[in-house]
Amino acid sequence: MQKLLLLFTFLLTLPTVFSQSLEDLSFGTDSTLEVMTWNVEWFPKNGQTTIDYVIEIIQALDVDVIALQEIDEKPMFEQLVDDLDGWDGYWVESEYLALAYLYKPDVIEVEDIFEIYTSNNRELPRAPLVMKMKYMGEGFVVINNHLKCCGDGVIDLNNPWDEETRRYDACNLLEQYIRIRK
């Protein structure tokens, strides 16, 4: 019985022993560009609670550009941008779930934001969102993408609607876009 109680106590305390808090996050410097991507899964999945957590995480991470996927509600995205001090945002409507950017305008200069491959729905049901920007006078291009999900884990190149084949073809299109613009 004592061993069972000890095991139970150990299992209850284990998650707190190894858990991370947002205060533990630290990376990047004022002289480096930090870009991240984040699929926020049906944002705001739980309304204001989701917005509050996303704000807390973004403030703790302190990156310069965030490429977001799965934005479901534009007004809630606009509220997120308004509630984030020192951030701007760009949202583009999509038939499925929107892509968006959050960025610090005092750190980067956005030159242009636009979609590519808008008519390639088989490969890219959500058109990639390109951001051309400058950081410390140097030009950068960020491509925000949300590939087709799911599948069975086996690529069938003979079936153009196989999810893995669609992702493979999407990656080839993105590689082609990048190579042409080198």
C-alpha cells in the first residue's frame, strides 16, 4: 500500500517538477530578427480566453514577426492586434481558415503582403501569404503557409487528391516560387 501511495504521489507531482513557465522563455537579441510560425487552431477557439492566452504567450516570446494559421474570426484577430501593444497585423480572408501576420512596425518595415498560387486549390487550399519586409535595411521574404492536413501517411503519386500527394505538389510549387525569385 505504501508503494502505491508513493507512486500516486510521484505521478501527481511529476508534471509540476518538469513544467515550463512563460517566464523561462529566453532567446534572440535586439540585434537579431526573430520570426515564428504558429497554427493557433481555429482562433479564437475559446473566445476571450484564447485571446488572453495568445497575448500572454506573444509577449513572453518577444519575437518580431509571427505567421499565424487558422484564424477563424477577423473581428477577434483585430481585437488581438489592438490588445497587443507595439504590434500591427495583417489578415487575409480565406474560404477555409485565414492566414495572418503579426509584426512589430518599429522593428520591421513591411514593403508588401500578398497571396500566391490563389488558383491552385488542389495543392494549396489556402493560398500562401507572402510578406516582403526590411529589417535593419536588409530585405527579407516570409512565406506563411498552411498545407493540407490529414491523410493516411502513405503518398500515392498516382492519385492527385491523395493528401500526401497534395502536400508534395504544394511543396514543389513553393520551391519553384522561391527558385524563380532568387
